Amino acid sequence: MRKGADGSITRDGRMLILAYDHGLEHGPVDFEPVPETADPEVVFDLATHDAVTALAVQKGIAEAYYPDYADDVTLLAKLNGTSNMWSGEPDSAVNWSVDYAAEVGADAIGFTVYGGSNHEIEMVEEFREAQERAREHGMAVVMWAYPRGQGLRNAESPDTIAYSARTALELGADVAKVKHPGSREAMAHAVEVSGRTKVVMSGGSKTDDLQFLRTVESAIAAGAKGLAVGRNVFQREHPRAILDALEAVIFDGESAEDALELATRGPERAAD
Amino acid sequence: MRKGADGSITRDGRMLILAYDHGLEHGPVDFEPVPETADPEVVFDLATHDAVTALAVQKGIAEAYYPDYADDVTLLAKLNGTSNMWSGEPDSAVNWSVDYAAEVGADAIGFTVYGGSNHEIEMVEEFREAQERAREHGMAVVMWAYPRGQGLRNAESPDTIAYSARTALELGADVAKVKHPGSREAMAHAVEVSGRTKVVMSGGSKTDDLQFLRTVESAIAAGAKGLAVGRNVFQREHPRAILDALEAVIFDGESAEDALELATRGPERAAD
Amino acid sequence: MRKGADGSITRDGRMLILAYDHGLEHGPVDFEPVPETADPEVVFDLATHDAVTALAVQKGIAEAYYPDYADDVTLLAKLNGTSNMWSGEPDSAVNWSVDYAAEVGADAIGFTVYGGSNHEIEMVEEFREAQERAREHGMAVVMWAYPRGQGLRNAESPDTIAYSARTALELGADVAKVKHPGSREAMAHAVEVSGRTKVVMSGGSKTDDLQFLRTVESAIAAGAKGLAVGRNVFQREHPRAILDALEAVIFDGESAEDALELATRGPERAAD
Amino acid sequence: MRKGADGSITRDGRMLILAYDHGLEHGPVDFEPVPETADPEVVFDLATHDAVTALAVQKGIAEAYYPDYADDVTLLAKLNGTSNMWSGEPDSAVNWSVDYAAEVGADAIGFTVYGGSNHEIEMVEEFREAQERAREHGMAVVMWAYPRGQGLRNAESPDTIAYSARTALELGADVAKVKHPGSREAMAHAVEVSGRTKVVMSGGSKTDDLQFLRTVESAIAAGAKGLAVGRNVFQREHPRAILDALEAVIFDGESAEDALELATRGPERAAD
Amino acid sequence: MRKGADGSITRDGRMLILAYDHGLEHGPVDFEPVPETADPEVVFDLATHDAVTALAVQKGIAEAYYPDYADDVTLLAKLNGTSNMWSGEPDSAVNWSVDYAAEVGADAIGFTVYGGSNHEIEMVEEFREAQERAREHGMAVVMWAYPRGQGLRNAESPDTIAYSARTALELGADVAKVKHPGSREAMAHAVEVSGRTKVVMSGGSKTDDLQFLRTVESAIAAGAKGLAVGRNVFQREHPRAILDALEAVIFDGESAEDALELATRGPERAAD
């Protein structure tokens, strides 16, 4: 973590990262709820929403679409990722070099590390190279800190999630993207042990509007600095409405209930 | 995918890639139906047909024959490939560097990725290096997107083929070469999830004239931008006639039946 | 070992290295006895104590906090390390390049080598690269010389510890950090076979004040040049008091008993 | 294969490569029939015979002896090879870099590829690097195209040998060294599928004079461009006589019988 | 092997290499017979004896002690080696780069190759890099040619030792260090098949004075050019006396008996 390095992807120190790498990680099945989301233009359009501080995509998507949105979207280059056609011990291919990410216009990099995997060591060494190169380009570094692997009992326990968040600090990430550990206390602990590395909650699979917003509110209250979200936005019928609500919770300190009410009657809804 | 990058291997946005790497991938057995096709000159001559927008060969073939055809053939450097003498988990050796492909005169690169293989991660990382280097040379990038591997159930299902096509977009290919998924709807889905990456149908093993042309017609109607074909051309008695017919279907919008009639009575047939 | 190379991390030829890489190696569980030690600032503050000749941390901690302490703390860059979420044959990821460690301001590098592990050869070759690069930067080289691996019977025997200390000399470390082999004679033997490479005792898990100081006293008497310690300092209620005592034992030649008495009534205690 | 690249190791388009890497591949046992052949000088002297267009040796032999024969012998640097003390799945260590081979004075490189081995992919990638580097130096490229591996049924079948010869063309060798596939028709097929890559027959283990010459005559008649031979020359009592005969068969179009008669009564025999 | 390359470590074409890498390879147990030999100064002092043409040590020992002996000792940089805490298939870590060995002042490099090991290919490729880099620095190259590995029946047979010696020639070593194959005839055979590469006998574990000298005398008579010795010198009570005797046998052509008598009554003994 380097002071100020996350400036390009935060607003007032908080962030909402819209993630759209599902086409690689999960395949087109993730577009089925809202078929038009298979078209990256639809998601790039969403990323122009004021609430979104950065859009995380893989190289090919960025090459093809980012030039049309360079003035309105902040690009977070997700450097690694792997299809789920392959089903071995968790690992992730490095699909994009930092230098080329900078050339395409990215302000930040994203990198998955599966702590506990038999490939942890290799992944961490790849992270080292990417992180240090990102420093040369002045790019922010976000670690997808996901404990996962056959030797790992209880990958989703609060302790393991806190441990993962800590490794993001130890290894030099500016931001740690972690799963919500289940309670406000657990999230507060993860935030505490991450020191100056900012913690953002991972959106996960789609849930009910209010339940989702309450989880985000709780995470923010626990000290998390925001959210990295994909399906919980683009799989909704009214994605701009939920972005309105998330903006209210994350940046304006509204409660989940108030934010939801604001968003469902607001002017953005009409245009959604 | 980078806008305009495929210009050298397309005509009006469509393409017919003649592939001739069978001597490496399958061995001389693929030349048995028409023994003179063992001679690369025969296939380079075919590649001068107007229908062909690029010829895909391995390094050694290009080194030895392309200088004689540089004015009349567009070279697509197939960078990796492996003999089937070896029979392990799907993998492919990188036989040609991008820099040397550019020196030999290639306008595009071709690269196989076996999604789902235990070597997927390694192949994707090799693809990364080749793709980024191709960008520096301004070469088009074609991915042979072939799901294959012991952990992959149903490698030929429409969903898996669509997923593979999507990974071509995500990883930065300008063109995805995929097997035909079996129906027009399935091909349309693969095309849809590939966004700005163009999809071409893989020719596969030799079939009946009309059946083959109908499949191509259906693929084009579904949004595919063309065909990458080897055996379905060079294993025929009258390869120029089928190229005439393919030209009519792919570039002129003729039906399979009309194209076949045109081709079998046309002037090219006489010269075949 | 190169003459004079350890000057930046020694005082009168002796050293007290405060180690704080537990957040990576063991996880937040090591902060539970004194929860505020999860905050690196707390430990950086401790490292400003006169007794401490260097603070060993991972890259991310150094990036985030060292700039605030650059005038008061000597930075030892712990280059490798691994979480214990992963539980395979002992190995350690290289998380930090020497060049970047120098840029961040480190005066020395630390590197773990698990002699006897199936990864020994790989780790030693990584050590080679780091050690030789450190020489170019004029940085001191400290080896965490820890025998560990499935093929190693009796990793904690005096002979094995002495052997590890010797490998630190053979491979070019200026300082070997080894576990205390259990007796003054055994430590003297380890020191003897390490020649001009200085031996420091590893602090290990937290023990009783007097017992700990007596062990350190015994190590110094046996020829060790100091201590590398983490939990035995930061897991105490009064860490500055134990640093006072350690300073007396290591640098001033006091007995454990006298040092403890001095420290527990001294002025530092009040400020702790 | 690049046009004209083989000029340094051919005479009128044909070649006789004297191979002397047996000390590495088989060990001193191959010198037992004629013990003085353990001395490289003896074989370098043979290589000055007019029939020999190139001498293939490993790096150490070239370093030590080639300077004394640089005016009279054309050096073919055999870049890889492995002792048979090791008995795993076929593989071959790269013992010599192309750059250093050029510095020592080689005009050509030789490289073994075991098609069908579990190491095929790695070997082919090493071949890529060597081949492309050889192109920069303008050196000829000879592939020892030897199908071999546990997954390969019938490594010596004509089809497999033809396949191997084809891969030499596909991968960019100027010359393919293959085992004789057993009949003139089979050799003709291997030659045909190799296109512009020249095929030379591998000498193999020592056989009767006339039988050996007849095999060579048959290979030449089938379109092979020569021979790469070791034991069938240096394990003979009168190696210069067999070189005389081989010269007559390969370069002068004599029959095996005439060549043998010429050689056994010729002036060279006396000097042998 | 390159003509004249061994000049720095030979006297009149012969050599006595004092080897002192036992602290890494075997551990401090090798110093137990004469405990002060744990101190490298003691062995560096021995290396100033006129008989010694080079001292072989690992990097750390050279860094720490060679500067004090640079005027009196010729440094042979033993580049690889491994502790016996690890007990897998024979392999050896590369602990020292050639460039840094040159910087430290080495005139020659030493490199172990375990022919027959499952790591043979990797070791030989590492040897290639070191050997070619040594050529650029004009350093002599000594191969510790030690057949060893689970697939090797009879690693100590005369044939296997002769084979190993031959590989040293083939791969480009100036000097091959081999175990004595048991008889003068066997040693003569190893020497013969090594051509211009000089063979030196490995000292092995400590034996009786006269028996040891007779073995050396026999090796020299068989054509070996000297000895590489460690324990048979430094584990003796009077190491200078045995060096006197070895000098007489190796460089002056004395018999073992005469040499021993000379040495045990000579002036050096008094000073030992």
C-alpha cells in the first residue's frame, strides 16, 4: 500500500468498483438473467453512473470498448483470471501485462490471489511483479483476496477472511477485495488488521435489494471503504436504481432503507 | 480485440481463412484423399483464389513457400501447434515467435487455446505474450478457441462453445475460430456473447458439398463473419469450385444452393 | 558474507532485529494477546527504541508506514514469506524484489531458506539472486536459516541448527538467524562453524521475562551477536521495558537479572 | 526451411554429415570396435575427406579440436544431447547456445526432437528458439527427427517416420535426419511429404558394407539428399574406403556395387 | 575444453585443487576430526602451500575470506552445491553466478553434474550457461563429473566413471574431476576417452597416508593430471606434510614411498 496510490479509483476515500469479468470467470451463464448484459456496451454505460469509481474488466473487453468510454469511465485492469471450464486447484492465468494495461489507459490494476491454494506461492510471485510494475506507472493496486484451496478448511470463516485482508496489506495492495465475513464485528476486525490498506466488500451473487444494501451499510459502518460489485448490479432489472442506492449508502451515509426509497422514486429510475 | 485490427485478413468485414497446418497437427494422413496436397505449393496456389482472405500455416511452411506468394497471399502465422504422435492432456507448443512471424511477412497471428485443459493457464499466458506482441506489430489476432481437456464434460455443447467464444473476446482476440455449435440459434448465441470479436466457423472434417455450404450459410446468417477451413477445401477433387461457392455464400449473400449451382457451372471450375 | 556489509544494522557489532512479518506468516492470531499490535504504527513506534537496530517487515507494511519513520527506523526488507493458510512442503514466496526494497529505503534484506525442504534448491537459487543483487546495492543480507521439511529428521537438533548456520556462511549471508539450539555449548558450536557470518538467535514464541533474557544472555555469551525478535516483544504488556532489558543484555553486557531489574524500574517503563 | 540456407553443408544439393556425438549419447562403448576413435582427432581427420560436407559434434569437442581443422572441416554444432546414464522419458539437454556455436565457427546447427515424447512440447519450443537464432546467424538447421516416447506405438513405422519428416518442414528445419523407413517407397513418401526440406537418412548401427551402401543408394533414388552417419563409418576398419564409396553413391550416382568396388581398390584405401 | 583455458589453475599442466565445500555438502560433521578446520582461515592458510594450484569454495566463504588471501591463493568458484539435509534425487542448487564469481576474483569455476540423475538435463543446461559465461570471462571450467541417481545401476563402475569423464569433454569442461575407478587401467581408460579434457582424481574420504599417495601415484601414471582433495588433507593431523608429499608425487614424479619419506622428515613438518 502506498499513500495516495488509490486516488484515481476513490471519491472522498470511498469506492464502488463495478466488476465485469464474469464472461471469463463464469461464462455467459451470468448474462442469462439480463441477456443484454452480454454486450459490454451495456455495462460500460452503467459504469458512467456517478456512483461507479472504476470499472474492472479483462484485457479484451478494455481493448474493444474502453476507447469509446475513456472520458467517462475509470479503467481498472483485471490482470488475471481463468475460465471455470478448468477445474483444478485454484489458480489464475495472467492475461494482461501491466505495461499494456497502462497503454490501454488503465488507472489501476486488479489481481486475484487464492491464499491457501497449492498455487499460492506462484500467484503471490506474479502479484509481486505486477504490483511493483504498477508502482512504476503510478497505478492503484487492488487485490481480490480470496482464500481458496483443497488444504484450506473453512475458507469463508471470519478469521480466514481477516487473514486474507491482512495479506493484502503485507504484500502491498492498496485495496483488498474480500467477501463479507458475515457480521459487522467480523468486518470491523478484517478492516482493523488491514491497517492502511482499504477493504472493500465483494458483491457476490445476486440477493434481495434491501438485504444487499443493508449488508453494504453494515460493511461501511464497520470501516470498509466501499464495494466491488457485478452481478448484484447488472443482473437486476433496474441496475441504475441500485447504483443510486449504493451511492447513497457508500458516499452519502444514508441508511439502506432511505437509500432504497430514494432510489426507487428518483429521477434515474425513469431513465433506467 | 482492437478496432480495425482485423482489416488485413477481412474483406468487407468478412473472412475466409484457408488453414493448412494439418501436416503438423494430424500428419500426412490428411493428404491421402488428394496426395498432391502434401505439396504446400498446391495449397498456396489455392490461397491465391479471391475468396481466401488469409492462409494459416506453420513457420517452416511460411519460410519455404511464402516468399514465392507474397504478392498474392495474406499470411496468417499459426504460432502454436503439436503433433498427434503425442497424446497427453491437450497442449500446444509455441513454434514461432511473433517477431519472426512479422519478419517472414505475416499480417496476422493464429493461436490455439484449449479451454478446460490442465494446460489452460499456461496456454493463456503464452497467448497473452503473443497477443500483446502482435499489437506492437499491428497484426490481427485469431484465437483457435477449442474447449478440450479431461476435466471438461461435453466440450462440444453449445454452451461450452459459446463460453470459448466469449473467452476470445475477454482475452483480446480479434477473431474467434470455433466449432459450429450445431444450430443457427446456438451460433447466434456464440456470436452475441462475443461482442466485437468476430466469430468464424471452423470447417472441420470433410462433408458433402451442399451440407457444408448450408452450414456455412447458416453460420453467416447467425452473425458469424466467415469460415476457417482446410480439409473441406483441399481434400476435395475441385477445391476451386468449393472456394467459388464459399465466396458466394460468405461475401455475396447467396444461398447454399445458388452458390453451389454457380460454382459447379462457373468458369473457375474449368480451370480447376 | 562480506566484511562490513552488516554495518547498517549493527551497533558495535551487535544487533537487535525487531521482526514483524507475523501478519503474513501466522495471520492476525498473533496480534490477539495485544490487539493494538495489529496496527503497524504501534510496532514502528517500538522500533524507534534505541535497542532496535533494524525492523524487519514485508513490502506492503514498509510501503505504507516506513515513510513516516524513515528518520528513526532502519528498514530490513523481508523479501519472502508465505501464509500458513497453505500447508504444503515448506516454501516461501518472493514477495519483494531487491531493487524495489532499495527504492523503498531498506538497508538490509531478509530471506528465509528452509534447508531440508523439497524446495531447498529453488529457495537457495532465489536467495542467490537476492544476495547478489543486495551486494550491488550495498545492503546487508540476513538469512532466516530454518531447517524444515518432510525428509528432515530432527529439524531442531543442535547439529541441524549448526548445519543451517554454516550454510548461511557458505551461501553468503552476513547474518544467520537461527533457533536457539538449547544450550550454551550448542550455540557456541553454531557460532564457531559460522565463521565470519554473525549468528543471531530467533526469539520464538513468547516466554517468561527472565527465562527469555537468560536465554539471550546465554546466546550472547556463546558468541551470538544478538537477537531477532517479534512476539517476545510485541506480545508483552510492556514491550519497551523488555527492549530496555534486551539492550542491557545485548549491548551492555548486563546479566539477565540485572537487566530485568533495571528495566522494570527504569524511566522508560513509565512511558510505556 | 529457408531457401539456400543449407548451402554451407551441401555440395550440389547433397550432403554427407559425419556425426560424432556418440561419446555423449552412448558413451565410450561406441569406441570399442576401433578404440582410437575415442580420440576426436581421428574423426576430425576423417571429416577432412572430400565426401564429408559437415561434421556434427557437441560443444566441448568443437571447442577443443575444431580450431585445428577450421580450414578443412565444416562444423555442424549439435546443440542438444543427453547421456544414456539417464533413462527417463526421451528428452535432450540443450548443451550449447546458438550464439556460442557461431562464435566457435559452426555453419549449421543440429537439434534432436523426440516427437511423441512427453517432452515433445518443451523440445519443440527449445527448437523454436534455436532455429530462429540460427536464422539471425545465417546458419543451416538440421533436425534429428526421431519419434520416440512411451505413448508412441510403432515409432519405427513408415507412417511415423514420414510424419516426423513432415514436422521438420512444418517447424522450419532445412534438413530432416530420419531413420530409413525400410523401403524405397516409404522413403519416397517421407521425401514427398517433406516438401522443400531435404531429407537425409540416418546411418544407424553398423552393418555390412554392401548392404549399407545399397540402403543409401535406395534412399538417394527415393529422393533423399544424403546421409548422416557415424558408426557405419568410424567403427569400420577402413573408414576412408567407405567414405570413398559413399561419395560415389551420394554425389556421383554410382550403384552400391560399383561404388564398393571403386573404393576397395582405390588409392584412398592405401592411405587409410 | 578450450586450449590453454586451464592455465590459471595448473602448474606445468598438472594441478592440485584443494576443495573446501564440505560445510555445505556434508555439514560441520566433516570438521569433527580436526575441529579448527571449521574456520576457513585454517584452510585458506593451507591453500597457500606451493602444492595447491587452486582452492575450491562456495560463494560465502570466498566473499568473507578470499580478500585476505587474494595474493597467495588461486580461487576456484564452486558454483553449485546442496546440503545433505535434503535427500531427494541428486540435484545441486546454483549458488553463485559466474559474473559475481569473477567480481570476487575467481580464476576458475567448478560445477557438479550428476549424470544419470532425473535432474541430469536441468543440471547440464545450467552447466551450459555457466560454462559459456566462464568463457567470456576467460575462466577455467572444472566439472565435478559424478554419476548418481536412482536409475543408475553401478554408479561407481569403471565404465560409468569413464562415461562421466567423457561427458566432461563433450560438454566443454577443461578439467573433469572423477572418482578413482579402482585400477590404473580403468583410470587410463577414463583419461583416454576424455581427450584434451584433463582428468583429476577426487580425493574422497580420508584414508591411510601411504595408500592415499599410492592411489594418486597410480592415477598420475595412468595419465591423470592431478588431484582434487579435501578431507584427505584437512582431516589429517599434519596437512602440510601430506601436501608436501602430494607435491612430490604430482609435480615431481616421485613415488608414493619416497614422497612420504621426504614429507615426514622435511622442514615443512616442523612448521605444521
